[in-house]
Amino acid sequence: MKLSSLFFVLATIFLGTIVESHAQATPAPLGVTYAGWRGEYSNADGKLAKFKEIGFRIVSFVPLYGYTGLNKIDRTTGPDAAELARAIETATRMGLAVVLKPHLDPLIYSPGFDAFQSENDSWRVSCPWRGFFDVDPMSDDYRSGVVFASLAAVKKAIDSLGATPAAPVRLELGTELMNSMVYAPERWVKLLAAAKKERHRLGLDRAVVLSHNFTHHFEIPDDFVARMSPAGKRALGRYIRGLDALALSQYLDLTAAMPAAERGRRLPSSDEIAQALVLHEKNFRRQILVGALRLRPAEIPPLHIGEYGIGRGGLRHPNLWAGDATAAQEKELAQQIARGYEGLMRYLALPDGRTVQSAVLWVTGPHYDIFGWENQKYAIPEAAAAIKAGLR
């Protein structure tokens, strides 16, 4: 090994240890997701008041837009700038910090869509997950129709407020668009430059931080960086260096810190779940950001958990959402989910080892909708109680 390479490795380990062991004086704030198609933010006041009453400090607005074809986004499926601006303004007046995280979704999930009556035969209509979408972030539909439109909504909200919010809005330039990033990271570099220019033009430099919400697959080398060329990795490194913040949808194994012989034999403790989250964070920094992308610790933007929840796969596979369960399995799964939220709250309160600055709950669909807001039959009272107790 060359002396310069050895120095880089040793310096990285030393600086990384400093970052990872930096004590957090207060628990990181917890937020909640508020996803919506067009019109679903029109009655935001009541829902936001409920978030505030429970004790959430952040609301993550997730406007949903149908991806209809190659680089084609149907903006009429999602909230327009005026609807989104009103929601942002209302949340800000209530004292909630705002994350704005646009999602591209297959049309099959949009309200009223009938695949059998549709004229659209694209595979994108029923693609199971946005991570497979092939969107070019510099296409007009995405750059102007999603990113610039999001900035315009923030501008409209601030103009109505008459002041810049105390906490800047965190705008996720992309959310879980894995293949788009793997195949064309240089296009995301260009999008970031365009977004910074538009942010400045609108006078939002102090009001908006530009972030990117990566899927949890980014933490798995074979799923993400191992598929990228050396030039692609360099471009991704440049992109991350230029961001103001970095977020992860954190759905990795929450039993990872348990003794191997005890996994599957008992529930992990809340401390073990907290340590599993610490382990995943450390591995992400060392193996991916520093190891694969060659970022120095000082170049890594502040880290956030953009999504957290536990689905049908339980603590071992929290991202698995589909599949039927018997009544007995549901009862056992409810215990796992409650413990998973107890562990998250313990993690956010850790004085050492954690550098994540906030987390946001995903609350849509069976098992994730622990409060029963979307459907009362989804509610998991013991999990909701764990969140409320942690927030108190």
C-alpha cells in the first residue's frame, strides 16, 4: 500500500471515530409522514394539529405524483404548488419543522385509477416500487415539474408567512430512486446545481436545505454502489459532497446487535434495537460513504432517518410489507413492532454513538399505520403508546 493511501485510511478511521463518538446533548427530534395525492392536503389543519398534540416536532410532507412513461410525470395526480404551500404554511404556524419529500409512484396506486380501462400500457403503471423507475432527474417533468415546483411552494408559503421559518425546510431532491442514481449519478450532480441556482433566484438560500433520501439498499453494497462504475461512484461522491443534508429510509435488520445464538428465539431489548441502528449507521459511514465513495468524514452532510417503520417482516425484515398473517402471527408481530419503536426512541436519545439528527415515521399501510389514521383496523395501540411515551 502506498504511503499516501495508508495515511488516508488512518486519517479516515481516526476522524470517523471522532464523528461517531460525538455526544448528542439532547434527543434527536421525531417526525411523522403525511403523504397525499391531489386534494389530500386540503384539510391539513386537523391532521397537523393531531401530530402536534402527540408531540411530533417534524412533519414530512410526501406529495405523490404518478410516473406515467419515460421521463413523464402526471403533475395533475399530485398536489399543486398552492395546495402544498398552504400545508407548509399551516405546519410552520403550528411550530412544526417541515420536510418536503416528493414521491414518484406507479399510477396503479393513485386514487380512482383503473388499470383495465387505462390506455397506458407502460410497465411503469404497475411497477411495484419507485426504486426501479428510470427517470432522468434533469428531464423537464422532474427538474421543473417536481423540484422547482417544490421550491415554488416553499416560496409561496414563506411569502404568506411574512418571515423565514425558524427551521429551514428540508427538500429531498430525490426519494428512493435507486436505479436512476445508479445508472446516471452525473445527472443528479447537474440537478443539484440547478436546484441551488433556483433556490438562490427565489431568495430561499436561508429557508431551504437541499437533501436526498436514499433507499436502505444504499447501505447494501451489492444493491447499489457495487453496480456502479468507478466514474459513477466519483459522480455520486460529488453529489453527496454538495448536499446540505443526507437521509436514509432505514429498514435494515433491527435484530443485528443481538447475540447470534439468541436471534429468532426472543425479542431484542430496546437497547439492542438502538445498538442495531448504531451499527447500521457506522457501517454506512465506513463501508459506503468513506470506503466505497471515498468521502472524508468532514465532507459527509448531516445525516437523518427519512423513513422508519416495521412491516409484515417484523424486526428482522422491517421493509417487507406484503403477506397475510394469522391472528396469532399478528399478535406476535404487534409485540415486535412496539419493541421496534421503543428501540427507535432509545436510539434517538443515545448520548454517544448516534450522529443522526432526526427521524421520521412512515405511517401508511398495514403495520406501519400504527395510529390507525389511514384505517382504524391497522392501528397497533401498543406501538402507538411506545411512541407517545418516548415523546413525553
